[in-house]
Amino acid sequence: MFRAPQPQVRKAEVSKALALTTPIAPHLGDLIQGYLGGNITNLKGELVKLSDKFSRDLDSAIKKANAKGADVSRADFEFSDWKRGKDYTYS
């Protein structure tokens, strides 16, 4: 396991949007269990659906947070300097 970037560490206001996200179901654990149990045969397709749900929910939370006066954008969640397979360090 590696330390991943945390958007709210870089910009505290991101927490206002994260607080407005909703739980997504089925979650990753459900999908893995379903795949290993044989109930899910197209894991890649289900993972794409999950990613899409997370993306839509994050966009909605950002919009709601901004309507309440926050200054948050999708760019706050992007870390172009993050290298997979390495711990993320803040510069």
C-alpha cells in the first residue's frame, strides 16, 4: 500500500464538497465479492459503472458546496505529480 494524495490536505475547502458526497452502492468490496462468487462476470464493466457513479456524485457535491459559498473545483482533486506505486508527498 502507498500513501495517496488527499485533496483536503492541499486545500481544506475541499472538505465542504466531500461532506456532501453520498455513499455509492454497490461499493468496490461488493463488486469483488460478486466477481469471486461468480455473480458478476463483467468486472471491468461494473468497475466503469462504479467510477461513473463516483464521478457524478463528486460533481454534484462540488456544485452543492459552491452554491453554499465554497470555492472547489474538479481541479482540486487532480494530482499530476502523483506517481503510481510510490507514496505521495506534498511539496
